[in-house]
Amino acid sequence: MSAKYVFVTGGVVSSLGKGLAAASIGCLLESRGLRVNMMKFDPYLNVDPGTMSPFQHGEVFVTDDGAETDLDLGHYERFTHSPLSRDNNLTTGRIYEQIILKERRGDYLGATVQVIPHVTNEIKNAMRKVSANGADVTIVEIGGTVGDIESLPFLEAIRQMRQELGRENTVFVHLTLVPWIAAAQELKTKPTQHSVKELLSIGIQADVLLCRTERNLSHEMKKKIAAFCNVEERAVVAAKDVPTIYEVPLGFAQEGVDALILKYLHIDSAEADLTKWKELVDRCYHPKDKVSIAVVGKYVEYEDSYKSLKEALTHGAIAQNLKLEITWIEAEGLESQTPEDRSYEHQLEGFDGILVPGGFGKRGIEGMLNAIRYAREKNVPYFGICLGMQTACIEFARNVCGLKDANSSEFDPAAQHRIIYKLRELLGVEEMGGTMRLGAWTCVLQPDSLASKIYGGVTEISERHRHRYEFNREYEALLTGGGLRISGTTPDSTYVEIVEIPNHPHFLGCQFHPEFKSKPLEPHPLFERFITASYKNRQQRSGESSESSGKASTTSPAATA
Ligand code: GLN
């Protein structure tokens, strides 16, 4: 059987949720027992998003093989079981890098190297490479919006794929907007018509239209769009705004998107089994209570910077049937004016749990240290991820072990006590570009530790990394003497992976990024346990406040174990 492809393009405006739409299609095909591949092409010239600011591009999603990818791959991973690696996300920059490398090597044997056919061939080869694993369907998302100059080579490549493989092996899905115009009290189809026409002008006739809309699309409206855009009426799909993203696959299923795509691709499959997704959505709508988490970071004004983190916390909360309330706190705003100044504390009061996520650079570090000190001293559940683990170690060294100057060489290269440092630098190894520890690394867990309990008693785990600096084991004896426990390391003991404080209700920091591996139907145990501990804190506090309410005393700031 020839490889089958679904190509997803976007029109009218950006940010319509193309990644989520592609992932939802993948999810529906999997729910029918099919195997899918997911891949994305990004039309920018950066070789990968690794060098882009989180403010520009949102989170950098990391795969097991250490590829720094677009955050849409996070959606793919959360909604499907598609294998994902650096082959599944290619930018214009990387395609050109490969071509120029070949050209310099003389691989083109004197030919003039051109966008067509050389760039388009490179793009098509990348698709074929992914589909070669024999999955039933490969879903290819083309980044950007139809009409952009940058995406033209990718659109030309998928046009050629249709020519080569035929209609029964390729489907064009186009995501558009049907805006509600308040002044006219009407939904408008014109932007969709224009966008479909734009695609047609480069030789692509859309097969399925996913129409983002705030309202229901009436039968007449669908008929009109179908007629003007030259698609079947049932191929006009209302992609209505939904309160939770986990509802998107269910909405698509109701509109028959999966059945239609499979018809076009001539694939027979089982009926969709969406029981688990329905249960999940039902839980979102009927939480038993809520849990409030403060996330203290530096990219908080742009939530996409912490996309997977937010998702993973949500998964943990849904698993416990709780509604998650995240408060994003700008770390810089928690800094003290003098060592005695604790005026920041009021900003941290009343949360059930505190989390410091990953990040780079010096800004906001002192505020994070204050938040961690608060969590440690007041017995508020704490979860530190990557930078949040490093800062937890620095805080412990400063305020428990008395090393006032403790720091990371990232923030103060001249610090006397570099609790966190660049291991290779100290070993005298030359630093070249791309010096991060990236992707999956094995971690050995200490028996009877909190970490080992959370992971269900296993002795080895694998988690993904994206960082440069490491815990300095020269300070291990001092810190563990003070009560910090190192509960996870790489098998050769070189790198510290997890630290915890045993005499605290829940205090854990990990050097890796567990958020990349959490899925709505398979919540990550570290997030689930952090949510559980935070909720316990909430219940204890509400118990204390109802006990003390008759005595006219004020509530203690946080529960103790
Ligand atoms: N800046 C720290 C490092 O490079 C932490 C990185 C992160 O949190 N992802 O090690």
C-alpha cells in the first residue's frame, strides 16, 4: 500500500490552532486503531527554534532525540502516539542548510540548484522519510498562512505529492476563519472563500475545510461555503470554539471529519472509540474542587512560553478531578530591597503549591529564590523544574547551609560558591556552540525516596533535558548534611537529576523537563503528585481555618505536614 498523507494548511489569519487541529485529526485516526505520523514544516529561516526567544516563538519543545522543535509537536505528542524526532519538524533554514551542504559537496553534479525541483524535492524526501515507518497515515502540517511568500515551496511540494500519489493517497485539509461580525449580526464566509481561492491559484484544491467559528454554522451557511469553495457539503466542518482543547477531537468526530478523511483516502477502519476522551472532558466540566498553583517565572506574560508546563499541570489536576487555577507571578516582582525585606511574601500567600519552571539568564533569579524560601519555610508544596531545581539548591545552600555567596556560574561567574556550574568548563573542555544537555537521559532513582515512590518504585527512568548548567557535586556533602537529599542521578553518577527535602510535605526539584512527556490520558506522575500534595495543603488549611474560625484567631499562612 502506498503511503497516505493528510496535509493541513491554514488561511485567513494565524493562531487559528492549526497544530491542535492536526493533532486532533491524528487522535481521531488513532481512536480507530490506525497508526499515524505527525510532522510539521516551519517556513522561517532559523535552523530550529532553539535559538529563538520564548517571547517570540513560545516554548521550545524537546523530543527524546534532543531536537529543539516547534511547540505544535507538543500537541502531537499529547494527542497521539506518533513517534517524534528531529525528522518530524523541519524549518526552511534546515532544508536550505541540507541543500547547501550537498551543493558544497558537489552532490548536484554541476546542476543549477533551484527552489523547484531541489528545495521541493528535499521537502518531499523529508515527508517520505517520516512515512517510511509504515504508519497508516502521515499528517503534515504546513506552518504559516496561505499567501505568505515563505510557505510557497512547502505548498508547491504538497501539490506535487498529490500529482505523484493521486487523490486516494492525499487529502488537503484547510483551516480557515468564519468570523462573526457583530455590526451585521452575521457570520461571514468571504475570508474563507478568498483563502480557498488563494490555495487554488497555486494548484491546490482543498478537500476539507475546518471553519473556526464562534457560532454554529447553519446548514445554509455550509451549503454556501461548499458551493463557492468547490468542496462537498459535508466537507465543510464547523470547528466551533470550545472551553477545553480536549474537546476538539470530540467536536471533529461529531462533524464526521475522520470518517470523511478515511473515505477520501480509501481506508477501512474500525469505529472510533473515544470513551476515554469523553470521560476526560466530562471530568473537566465536573471538578470536585479546585487547586491553586503559583508559577514563579520570567516569561509569564506570554503563556505560550510555558505551554507544556501548563498542560502537564492541567493533566495532573484533571486526574485528581480538580479545577486548576494557575497564577503567573513575575519573578522580578518578588525581589527584596534589603536582606531582611520580606514584603514579597504577601504575593505568595494563599496558594496551594508553588512551582518554579525552566528559564535562562539572570533576570528574576533573586525573586525565584525568595519564592522557594517561602515554600520551604512555610511547608508549601514546591516543584522546581530545571532552573527551578538549580535555584532550589542555591536557596538551600544560602539559607540552610549558610553559604551566603552560593550561586550558579550562569548568574555570577565570579561567585565563590558555584553550587551550579558548567561541568565541562571546569574539566577544561572547550565550549563550542550547541553546548546544552539535550533530550532523553536515564536517571537512577534512590530507593525509598519521594521520587522513587512517585515513579511507582521503578529504579530507572528516562526524561528529557534542555540545559547547560549542573549541580556541583563538590557541595553535595554540605547540602545533604543540611537535609537536602539527592534522589536521582545519571547512571554514571556524573549528573544530579533530582533533589528533595525529606522533612517537608512535598519539595522536589528535577534537572529535566517532565512536562514534555505528560499526556491528558497519561498524566505525568511528578505533576500528579505535586497537585495531590498541593490539594492536601489546601484541605489542611481549610480544616485549620474552620477550626479556628470560632476562636477569632487568624489562619496560619500554610499547613504543616
Ligand atoms: N539556565 C539553566 C541552564 O542552562 C536552566 C535551563 C532550563 O531551565 N531549561 O542550565
